[in-house]
Amino acid sequence: MSVSMSTLPRAIETKGLTKTFGGLRAADALSIYFPSGVATGLIGPNGSGKTTLMNLLTGTLEPTEGSITISGKTFEVIEPDMLRDLKIARTFQDGRLVNQLSVEDNLLLAIASVGTRAGLGEIGIAGYGARVDAMLKKIHLEAHRGANAEDLSYGQRKLLELGRAIIQDADIYLLDEPFTGLFPAVVEQVAELLGELKRAGKTLVIIEHNIGLIRRLADNVIVLDHGQKLAAGVPEDVLKNKRVQEAYLGV
Amino acid sequence: MEYLLNLGILFSIYGVLALSLNMVVGMAGLLSLAQAAFYGIGAYATAIGMTELGLNFFVSLGLGAVINIVAAGIVGRILSRWKSDYYAVVSMGFSIIVFSVLLNWKELTRGPLGIFGIPKPSIFGYSIDTNLGFLMLCLFILGIVFGIYRWIDRSSFGRAAKAIREDEQLAQVMGYPTRRIKSILFGLSAVVAGVAGGLFASYIAFIDPTTFQVKEGIFLFTIIIIGGLASSRGAVLGALILLSLPEVLRFIGLPFSIAAQMQQIIYGSALVLMMVFKPKGFLGKYRM
Ligand SMILES: Nc1ncnc2c1ncn2[C@@H]1O[C@H](COP(=O)(O)OP(=O)(O)OP(=O)(O)O)[C@@H](O)[C@H]1O
Ligand SMILES: [Mg+2]
């Protein structure tokens, strides 16, 4: 199985990717890849550099060194406004929404035209009504479409953020702790949505601390520790690995 | 009657200015203190265009618009890397520079002496030389600017601007070229403020640089904060409130010298109270 991972096309690949904060190497010469059409669990202890890696991949942090190849194109610097064209959608660990805009506007933001002329030509919901309706239903927020994002509950915010990513119909989804802090019923809803993305053949990168969820959703796992790659491969193998157990599972 | 017409004209001009400022501050969260500069450039372009160059009013407005686009193009591009504190400081610097150019480039602007005898507009040979006519023109332009504001406000472009004011990086992650969006709004707002300047110059017939100091930009800030950030109606309401205030003070019989002081105190207190108790202003759709 791990052999077959390496033969799959690579949605994202990094070479020597490094990010230093002062003396701290939050990403330390990372050369890793995320196979196309596969759900990869990105795990590691607190502060191991998972979020930093995701930020480097989406241009919200600039690498100190190294390169990133996305769908065959290699970049030294990625600007976040390239993500739409690269068909990458992401969510944030701290749940970022535009708080003073409505639920509907938060979804529209993800799919409306980005060009000036095209953007000025789209008034209100424009031609996006059907997509927005469908997504609101999926994330169980139909009754809240006009509410400001800041008035949602924590779980609703998490769902809205995930919905905002999914509605983009991207190829690659980078999800930073989509389950954290959710009630079991909402965990199931999120797992359901991710399952749907998997069945649609999307590439998923899921940062998650809960090993049970990783086993359930991920077909591939990358373990980070102190900004370095500790292990990578299929979940059964990786989670059995001695060093992983020492570093992460505290066994 | 003339008194009400006069008030109406000033209200329309400040309505246009307030809308222009709300295009940057309200829509995109850009704390611009440059508005007085573009207002002044528009006023001087009209004054010089109509007196020295003998141009038609509307051609002079166009001249002001061109100068403002060039100036805002340069300044806006520099400003576009910021949003709040740096934006405020650098845009204020620009405003101070423009003021001192107006004051010191005497060959062009006559400096502190100001420019006299700025004519009224004429359309197809008809001179708009009554206050009623001028009010109509001002309201017409206010209506157009109001329409433009609402159009942008409801468009996808406007939605992106509103994302920028809260979380610019998130707007980028959604694919929006945020620096370009900020520059475009800044440029548009400059042109609109310049039109207000042209109207003002032609109405008052005499301008000097003191009208176009940074404090005028702060006054416009007061208008939109009290009327309502990010709201087209709020901008207009704010202009109405703040322009009527001196009249109200006069009406209740305060002597001019006291009324002038009172006015500043009331503006200041209103700002403080608004920020504390009603941070969106009366009709606002956004709190900073
Ligand atoms: N902007 C920053 N400035 C300075 N240090 C940072 C910054 N961002 C992250 N770090 C540091 O880099 C290291 C990696 O942080 P990161 O957030 O990537 O970890 P993580 O694996 O996502 O952890 P968690 O599981 O807690 O979310 C940490 O030591 C963190 O303190
Ligand atoms: Mg993290």
C-alpha cells in the first residue's frame, strides 16, 4: 500500500521546505508529498508545525527556504490569492469567517468572481442561488442564511467554514482541525461531508489529533515532530512505529 | 428660502464627500485621512480651469478627475499594503503635502490669497446662476454618487471589499486581489471627492487652501461615524445631522462666538458617545 502511494500522482510536493521563527525551526527541511485523490492525515504533537506547514502551502506564511510543487507547477513563493486558480481550498484552526457579513455572503465570497469588472457585474446572489441553497442545506444552516456569522454557535461556525471550502469545488482541501471542539453529532456531520469529498476523488489533508478519526478517514498519514517529518505511510504501519508512539502517543 | 437653498447645497456637497469617504472607510476599512486633499484638488482644478483656462465647468470637473486619478493611483498603490494605522498616518501625510502645495505654489494657486470669481456652471448655454438651479445640480450629482455607492455595495466586488475590512488575508485566500481592490476604491473615492470640490468652488466662487486641511478630512470621518459606517443612507444622514447642527445652535439663540466653540465640543462628544454606545452609528452596517 505504501508503495502504491508513492506511485500516485502528487497533488502537492515540498522540497526542503523550511520556516524559522527566530531560532525556532517550525518547518525543518520538509520534503513530503500529498498523493492526489487521497485523504492524508497530518498529525503530530502540539507545536510540531502542522499549521505552519499548511500556512506555507497556502501562502499565508512565506517560507524561509524550499519549494512547493502544486499540480505539477513549482513555486518558491505562493500568494494566497493564487489559491482559487490552483483549486485549493482551506480552513483555519481558529475558524476564520467574515463576522460582520451574513452566512450567505460568507459562502458567496468563496465562489463569486474575483475580477473587478466581473465582480461589479454580479449583484446580490447573482447566478449562485442554487449552489448556495444546496450548501446551506448540507451544513444545516438554511434557517440562518441571513444571520451574521458572528451570531452563530461554535459548531455552526465550523460547519460554515467547511461549507465555504466545499462550495469552492476545489481539487485540494487543506483542513486544519475540522473536528476540534465539536459535539459528537456535529463530528458525524463533518465526517459525512469529508466522506463525500473523498468519494468525489478530492485530495484531502486533514490535521487532526484524534487517532480514531484519522484511522477512519485517512488512507495515508504524515507525522510531524519539531518541524520535521517523523514518519509517513499507511495509518496501520505509521501508528505502530516506535518513534511515532514515543513522540506522539506518549506510550 | 435662500437660506434653505444654501443649506441644501452644502448638505448635498457634504453628502457626496461623505459617500466618497464611506467608499474607503466603510466598504473596505481603509482609514483614509486623504479626503480633504482630493476635495481640494477637485476644487482648485475647477477654479483654475474655469478662471485661468476658461474651461467649461464640466470639463474642469473632468480635469480634476484626471489629476485625482493620477494622484490617487500613485498614493493608493503605496497605501494598498496597509489598512488601518499606517494607512491613516501615510494618507494624512499626503493630505498635508497637498495642502502645502496649494498654499505655496503661488504661481498656480495664488497661495493664501485664494482664487476669486469662480463662475457658475452652464449647460448648453444656460447658466446655472440661481441657487435653486445649483441645488438641482448638486442633488442630481448626489443621486448619481448614491447610486454608484449602492451598486458597488451590492456587488461581488463590494462583498470582497467588506471581507477585506475584517480579514484581508482571508479575502486573499478566497482568491481576491485585495491590493488592487483597495486601490480601485481609493481612486474612485478620490474622483468623487474631487467632484464635490468642483461643486463647492463654483458655488462659493472663492476658495483658499484653508478649507482643504486635514481637519476637513476628520470632519468627514465624524459625519460617517455618526451617520453610519458602510451605509449609503448613513453617510447622507450624517451630513444632514452635522450640517444642521450649527443652524440648530444658532436657532436656539447662542451667540456666534459661543456657538462655534459649542459645535466642536458637540462633534467631539458625539463621536465619543457613538463609539461607546452605538459603534455602528445611526444607520451603520459595520463597526470598526
Ligand atoms: N507566527 C509565529 N511566530 C512565532 N512562532 C510561531 C508562529 N507560528 C507558529 N509558531 C511556532 O511554531 C511552532 C509550530 O506551530 P504550529 O502552530 O505550526 O504547530 P501545530 O502543529 O499546528 O500545533 P497545534 O497542534 O497546537 O495546533 C510552535 O512552536 C509555535 O509556537
Ligand atoms: Mg495547529
